[in-house]
Amino acid sequence: MLNRQDLHHVLDLLLDMREKLKKDTIPDEARHHFKNALKEQLLGVRVCLDSWIEKLDQKEEVPEKQAKKINIEE
């Protein structure tokens, strides 16, 4: 059985191999497009979050109902 240090070393090697394989097989231009696509997805999520936060804020800003005066005759 691998000890913790050896397991970390193996995982590091696998991740390094994955990065090298990615660099060797995916052209730079395609990598650039994928990065931009990810950025656009994250920006879309940001817009959704901002919209939901704004809706929550609007719900909190509902003015309290003011008391209605009633004339009482003695």
C-alpha cells in the first residue's frame, strides 16, 4: 500500500502528464477559445447572481404599511 507521501508524488506526476498531454494535443488557438468560453460562462453566472441578489434586496425594501388614523367621537 502506498503511503501518503508516495500517493501525493504519484498524483503530482499524473497531473504533470495531463498538463503536458493537453499542451501537446490542443492547439494554442483552441486553448484560447476554451479559456474565453469558460470566462463567458462565469460572467453569465455572475449576472444571474447579481440579479438574484437585487431581487432579494427589492423584497427587503417593501415599505411598511402606515397606520391609518381613525376618528373616534366621544
